Amino acid sequence: MMHQRLKDICFEAISAATLPGHYLRKTLGERRAFAEERHLHIGCGGKYLPGFVNIDANPRLRLDMWLDVRNGLPFRDNSVDSIYSTHMMEHFYPDELQRVLRECHRVLRPEGGMRIIVPSLGSALKAYTQRRLEWFPAQFPRHFDTLGGRFQNFIFCDGQHRTAFDFEGIQELLGRAGFAAVEECGEGFSELYGERVPAYDPRDTRDLPHSLYVEAFKDATRLRDAFDLPQAA
């Protein structure tokens, strides 16, 4: 397993390498043809979503845009309908996270919104206090047999996670970034995408989900079944 310090160095080099493309798009404007509606999937990783502009800093993945979102989003103000992000925000330091959220708010249209999925600190604390050893991953990123070790795996992920979220905490951060309305939702439930919400982990437990699902809206106006997106693969 590559040590996190080495990973940090590699990602900083990748981030710098993405800058020319970022500034080119920002300076010359967007030449690429998009559908009338525009939906961003930031930090897409290995999950490519049809109907979205899939963005990641890893050039080895299937992407529409190779960008490090910590450098900003090369889109005009009020030009994006929605933003979707799964298990990415916890990898940012607090100052980086606030900048990314402000950028997301900037590019969203007034009626637009953002769906964020992150590891659930609240669920992890409940599982820990209830001594639910089986709730926590045993093997990733390191093997632990003890409850405390598995708790560390989930929260810190061998140093990959820099922020932990419960609903009130992420609501505060989104409010500081300018979002007017923030709601907690769940797997398969979405005010933003309705029945077209991309699936993340349908197998996750309903009584104590491993992920926290949040939707934030630029204005207080809600959207329901607003977007006609292809079904995710």
C-alpha cells in the first residue's frame, strides 16, 4: 500500500499538471457543445455517469474533463444545473473544502442544486457506542479486529480523510458557502433528481447508513423531477 505522504506528493504534482487545461478553458471560454441542461459529476473516480460532465484529477480514468476541483471550476457564473459528488469532500482540508463549495455555489444556476454523499460521522458514532463491530469495515484500508481499529479505518481511512461530517456540520459549511437550503436525504431519495437520482449504494443499511446524503440548493426554491437524465449504468 502506498503511504499517504507519497500519495499527497503525487496528487500535488497531478494538480499542477491540470492547471494549463483549467486556465485554457477559463480564459478562452467553453468550446465544447453541451446539452441545454448541464450536470457536473465532480470527483467521479471510476463511476462514469451518462448525462453528466464527469470530472476527476486522475487522468487514468474515463473522464470528460481532467481537472483538480481545488483549482476551481472553469464554468461561468450561474451556468450549471446540478452538481453530484460521492465520497470526495472528506478528502479535502477545511480551507480547500470551503473553496470548493463556494465554487460549486458560484457556477450553479439560481434554481440549481448539489447532491453530496460522504461517510456518516453520526452513524459511525452510534455504531461505535452500540459496539457494532460488524458495521465497520475490517480490511480496508488496513486490517483490524478491534472496534477502535475499525472505527479509525472508517473515519480516517489511513490519513486519506481530512474532514468528518454529520448533518449539522455540513449544513453549516454549505450555508457559509452561500447555499440557501440544505436537506438531509437518503439512498434513492432526492429532491433534486427525483426518480432519476444516480444510485450510490442500494445495499447500505437503512437503520444506520454508512453514508450521509445531503442536497443543497442555491436558492430556497426546490426542484422535484426537474431533470431528464439517462439511467446510471
